[in-house]
Amino acid sequence: MSLGPAVLDAARTREASKPDFEALLADKTKVLSMRDVKDAHVDWKAIDPVHNTYARFNLPISEAQIKNQLFPCKHVQSAISQTLSPELEPELLVSPTNLTASPSESSSTPATSVPSDDEGEASGQGESEGPDDKFLRRVLEDLDMIRTLKNNDGKVAGPFMLPGHDQLESVLSLEDQNTPDSWIPRSAELRRNTGKHPFNAEPDLANLHRAGMITPTKLHYVRNHAAVPRLAWQTHKLRLFADPPELLSNAQDWSMPELAEEGKFEIVEMPVTLACDGNRRKEVNMVKRSAGFNWTASGLSTAVWRGIFVRDLLKASGLADMPEGEQWHLHYEGADIPSEGLYGTSVPLSYVLDPKNDVMLAFGQNGRVLQPDHGFPIRSILPGLVGGRMVKWLSKMWVSKKPSNNFYHIYDNRVLPSFVTEKSSALAKAFFRHENTSCNEAALQSVICKPDHLELLRLKDSDGTEHLDDMYSVEGWAVSGAGQAIQRMELSVNGCKTWKYCSRKFVDKPLRHNEKHWAWIFWSCEVPVREFITAPEIVCRAWDSKKNTQPNEITWNITGMMNNALYRVRPEMTVDVATGTEAILFRHPVGPLADETGWMQPNPADVVEEAAPSVSNVKHKEFSLEEIAKHDKMDDCWMILDNKVYDVTSTLTWHPGGAESILMYGGKATVDVTTEYFAIHDQYAHDKRDECLIGVLSEEAKKTMQLDALRAASDLQALKESRVGMALQPDVFTQAKLVRRKEVSHDTRVLTFELPKKANGEPGTLDLPICRHFSVAVHLRNGALLRSYTPTRPVLPQDEDGTFDLLVKVYYPEMAQLTPAGGTISNYLDCVKIGEEIDIKGPSGHITYLGRGTFEILGRKRQFSQVNLVSGGSGITPHYQLIHAILSDPSDKTRISLVNANRSADDILLHDELNALAAAHPERFKMWSTLSQPLPQDNWTGPVGRVDETKLREHFFPIANETATFLCGPPGLLDLVATPALKSMGFETGKSIFAF
């Protein structure tokens, strides 16, 4: 879709008017609030969803920066309210549902099938297996197919499409919640090789193969060195220059519209296989530990890349002629900032200028704009070269007479001789700095994908049917560098004594310039099952057009890169537990991640070294579960989080959720504490938590917690299965778009958000259990900012319409407050515009109302016929949900008494709705509201004064076996007033007092 220039110009003007936030934070005369920062930034996805399709709105600031300002020295003046250009009107925002994508075929390009032979039997020399006509015909068909391969003209299939589930889910992972990448959708099908951050991931090898010859974006491997830069299509520019300047007469900065939308350059599209230089490094690390982390054989993928040729851009920028005999270089630099500085590299300019090498600047992948992990909005693609030469988030490109001196060009993507064993040695440094150790062209490579790792092949069914004479199709992929064709694939099952011929399968129109192959092939070979019984190994090897093949054994090197040794899968005889009959188990060289089920085993020297204790480890005091259980009181509260022990007593007086929300987990030995904690807390809370660390669990206690973790994992799986098809999920963040806002008062809003539609197009459903809440996430510099909210609609199934309402009370920035910057999340939500999104995850909470007086609290069912509720401010929302549910069921005889305490009339939320319910159900619901500081303009005629024990005794049901009190409100009301009074009345925490 083409947006009007006025819309984009207004947005760019607003974006350009952003002040220097770091300077404002340091300015002691101003207060910087979250609404200042939110209002200063444009949500480009809401304006132009096609070109920002994968993004989540995020802000380059942390909550700690907002909260840690030196408030006492600052004045009331808003930090930047006068510096911004006018806000974009809501009608300028574009909803993805209003966009009509042009019809386009699926981005998964079909593979070329083997043509049939209609000319009768062929004659010729047979292979060593003998004169098998069927086999001979298959070989000839494969050879003849090469003549039918077509040239790819590079024409673009159609305009960019909006994202679809076939390419990448729109949900956010909990793994990224507390990282700078919290805003990036990532597939759960990718395995993280380096923990949570930075993101380095690969798919399961069998899944990668089954997905087809064009890899869906959600399965494409990812190699990141640091946090993903936060860039926008509309504002990002590529700086192109030369050093020395005379090499480029028209150096300039190029915008994305200039490169991709204005017709200045030919736009092309073609399938290209990318592979990490460290692919198959885990096998190398089994021989001897290298300096790099593990990859299995899945660190490569093939996508359809869309972009422009670099040579065209250089020509338009006035590139001078390179004198004969000189070697110039093209440098690339990204916007990401790893630990050793910006990521950059260079390649010979002559390679780039050769039209047959198709060197591109890509801004599209599989029919969509680039996903953030893959370089949005622009990256380099150098077909036939290693992944390390391709720079993502490209920000600079320049021509020079010298190769790059970037740290990552010198010390990454190199292969040193195997006798160099220390990366810091003088010998190593000499080799690292020599260009002949640089990895450029990708290596000739092939891998077996089927049988899968640990696949079980039955030799006989339970009914006695044998499979020894069946044919099994062994399958895999192969690829070579520099555009070399895979001329032959072979397979051996007898220790490499003889080789079987394999059939090849190519992407549609695989050729460029009638000779270059930029994409992998798939191959297959039919093998009688009985041959696996005696096979020591199943081994594959590829031959390229220069008659090169793969080395027999792994050659170790210090970086662990470019391993292309023969890939070997070992079959072993076993018993199928399901049938009690013989079967064959297939083992690949290595399993994924830390899995040690592959046939290769770690070098014993490396195992001993890893097991040696580190003298630098800090020794923490160890605690038993029995000792921790003693600390569960208001004046002495300990908590277990991630096998660490924290004394959280000091937090009980100020914790935003009230002391009861912590005390319920005090001294408890369950991983549910950790799960609940991480579901609703962000980095600011983690910093406060770390101040409370006092020790770790004993080894015995850890074993107990491990068993509880298995129970929790089972519970989570059961919950996920029960919520299939629902928008709200317990283990991922789902986007929700603001579609309506209603002004309730000067500081209170009802925000209506739309849920993603179901796969069949029907409205999404929230399906939030009564008394539960969900986490709202917005994305800041160092991770997701989380707060818990209970929607006021829908409450019951019949209320579902694909949307939900949040009642938001805004705590504005105000110098007179204890925190002058105001409420972080409420100010953010108040600035969200129609068409913009937030993320939600849930359900969360430990209390569920099941109906007719039955509650489930911390996994235990409790029955109450009389319910007292203490509420204040926005704490009324879970109570309103409970009240509404009870009173909507005529058969529910539960009686309710609500004490709603607030400062002024503006603080009373849902007052009219609650009054209506009380009037309609006088025998079942009674409400008493009081104001402590009513304003003259409130015209308040009700009770005035603070809640105390006398008032609670007057309005609450007295303590009894089936009477409980539920609390939700500000800590001062709950911890200093309500809880002490209730305990004096005979109520007990955890038995008849519960906090939401």
C-alpha cells in the first residue's frame, strides 16, 4: 500500500523532533516521564504495517532511568512537552485490516520434479550394483534433468505481503522478556544455542528438511552477535562513501524509499542459501573444544531474497574505474553493537562488480520485509559466500583500497591451521591478520536429514508383518560455494567401500546466468532396509562441478569453522518397546543443544577441564528447605527464586502489589514462585530483588525443586493444551490492537483492544478465568515492562466479541508526588493511539472462581458462602469481575460485601456499575464506599473518613467456616489498615484472608 506523502512527512517530522533523552535525564531542572518518551516516538507499524510488519513498538529507555532521576532537584516543568511537533491524528494511522495485499503465490517455491522418461528404456554402462533397469532409468533421468533446469530471471513475484503464520508467528517469547530483544517475534521451533541472549538459534534438522526447499522465516537459522537494533523503514538511511573520497564521486545517504520504492534501481528476487561458518561446529567440539559455541547441521537455510544489485548502487554513486593491477575492497558495517564494537567486514570489490555474482542489498525475505533478526530494514546478500561476510542492519558501506580492520573481520570467520591451539598466541594473531585465513566462499557440504536423529525403524509389526525387504528413502541436503553445482550425490552403507547414486531435487528455476547455483539441492536414495542391519554407518558425500568432494575426517581448527567432513549416521539394533520386536535406531553424530545422545562423545580432556571447580566463583551460604520454611511472616520473609534464596522482608512495606502477594509464597518450596515472579516482573524489579540475595539452596533442596519443576512443566503443558485456539496464552505474548478509547474522567480511561483473529477468521477469544489477570507488556531498552491488569470485559463467555476492555487510571507526572514521573505503565497506556498495539500474556494469578461459592486458591479448592472484599483505586477490577460473575448466575447463592475506600470521587472506579448491581441484588450484594479526602467539587454525600476495624466489623460478614476476605488495592490500605484489622477480627492469612 502507498501512503500519502503528507502522512509520512508528518511522521518523519515528529520523529526528527525527538530531544536528547540522555541529556534530559541528566538535567536536574526537568522531570522526564514515560508519556514524554512515548509521545516523542512514532509507531511506524501502526502507520505502515507492510514495511514494519514484524516489529513491536519499543522505546530506547528503561524504567530504571525514569525512576532513578534526581527528583528532589527538579522543577514541575515537563521535560519535553513543548519540543514535540503535533501528534499524528488517529485517522492517519493505518490498520492492517484495511490493507489489501495483491494476490501472490506462496513464498515457498515448489521444487522441480524429476521429468518422466517417455522414450522407452535407455542403454548404457551400469553402476557397481549390477544391471538393475529401474535403477539405471533413475540415474539417467537424474542426469538428463540437468538439461531441463531453467534460468531464474530475478523478476519479483508481487508486492510485499503482510505476515502469515506460514512464515512467522506474531507472538513474543518469554525467553526474551528481560532482554533488549523483548519486542521481536521469534518462533518456538528454533533452538537457542547460546541461551536467551544474544539470539543464536537453529531449527530441528528433520523439521528444516520437511519444511521444503524454501525455508519459512520461522525456521530460518539466526546468528546475532548482540541486541537487534531498533530501526524503522521510514527513517533508516544507508551511508555510502569512499576512502579516499575520489573513489566515489556521488557519495550520499540513501533512504529505504529511494532504494526500494521509487524505481531508481531494478528490484530482483531469487532463492539463496545462507549458512553460518560455524555450522556443524558441535562435531568439531567433540574432537576438541574450539573457541566457538555449538551448532548442529541446521545452521543454514534457503530463502527468497528481494533487493537491488550493489553494483547498480555503486554505479549510481559515481564509482571510479579500478586501475588494472589494483585490488579495492567494499566494506560493510551494521548498526548492531557487539562487545568488540560495530560488526563489519569487507570483500574484494571485483567480486561485487562481477554481474554473475549477484551481490545484493536485500530488504525482503519470502515475500515480506525482513524480520528484525534477519536484518530489517536492509542487509547484504552475497550468494555463494559464507554467512559471516553478510552484514545485517546495514548502516554503512564504503569503497577502500584496503581490507577491513574491523575486529570481527579479523578475529571471526577464519580458519587457522590445526597446530594453532591458543587464540591469544602470537602465532594465532599472525594468522588471524593474514587474508588467506579468511572464510569467503562457502564449503562444499552435504548432510543426512532422514533418518532423523534417534528415529526408530521397526523390522516387524506386532501382527508379524516384516519390513526387511522394504525400501527406505535416505534423504538430505547439499550445497556448494561460489555458485558451483552439486554434480553428484552418493551414499554408502558398507564403510565407504562402494557408493550408491542419489537422485537430486532443485528449487524452481535454480540457475542464474545459465551456470550459477545459489541454492541448495535436496537428495534421496532408496536403500533396502536389510542393508541397515549390517551397515556400520550411513555416509553421504557431494561432488561439485570442479570434481571436488568432501574430506573423510574432521580437521580441527581453533574457531571450529567450515567443517564439511563426510556426514555419518550410525544405525544400531535395538528392541521397539511398543511392539517388543527388533528395530533399528539411528544416531546422528551429535544431538541438539546439550543433548549427548549422538554417537560422538566429548573429548575426555575437555570434560575434565569443564568439571574442574572455578576459583573465582562466589561462595554463597546454602539453606535447606526446612530452614527456609521458618521464614514466612511479615517481619521475616524469605523466598526461593531460581534456586536462590532471598530475604524479601524489606520489600513488604513498599511492594506495589502489597505484602500479601509476597507472603503467600514466603518460605514455600515450589517453582511456582519463580514462574509467577517472572510472569509479572521486569528488570527494575530484578535489580531490587538482587539486593535481597542471601544464599542458595542446598544440593538436597535443589533435587526437591527439580521434582517440583517437572510437576510445574506438566501443569503448564496441560494448561497450554486446554487453551488451544485461545488468544491469551500462558507462555507467549500475544499482540492486541487499540480500537477504541472512552474518557471516564480526567485521569481514567476505558481502552478497548482487539485480539488477533483465529485461523478461520473468527474473532479471537480471551477466555480469562474469573479472578485471574494477565500481564500487559510494553517494550523498553532493556526488556519488557510488565504490569498485571484485570479486564472489566469480557467476564463471561457470552461477553466475548473479539475485544477486551482495560480500565486504566493514569497517575500523571506531578512534582508533589513521591514519584514525580508518575505511573510508568499507566502513562504509556494513556499515550497509546488507535491502531497501536500492546502485548498480553496469561492467565496469571493464584485465585480462580469456579462458581457457586467454589474458589481454587494455590491449587486447592475452597468453599465460601460469604465473601468480603476490600478495595481501593484500580484494585476494584478483579472484585468487579467476581461480583459480576456471581450475580450473573441465579443459582449462585454466594453473598458479597464490598468496602471500597478511596481518596476522592475521581478515584472511585466502576461506581455506577457497582451501584446498579447492588440495587438489582440487594440480598446478595452490599457495598459501602468511603472517601478519605473528598474535594469540594466532588459533591460527595456519602461516608467520609478512613477505613478502620470498626468500619470493617460494621460492614463485613464476621469470621466463620465459609467466610473469606479478598484484598486488592494500594499497599497502604491493605498492609497498614485492612490486614491488621481483619486479623484482629479473627481472620487468618492463607486461610480466610487472600490477596489478588
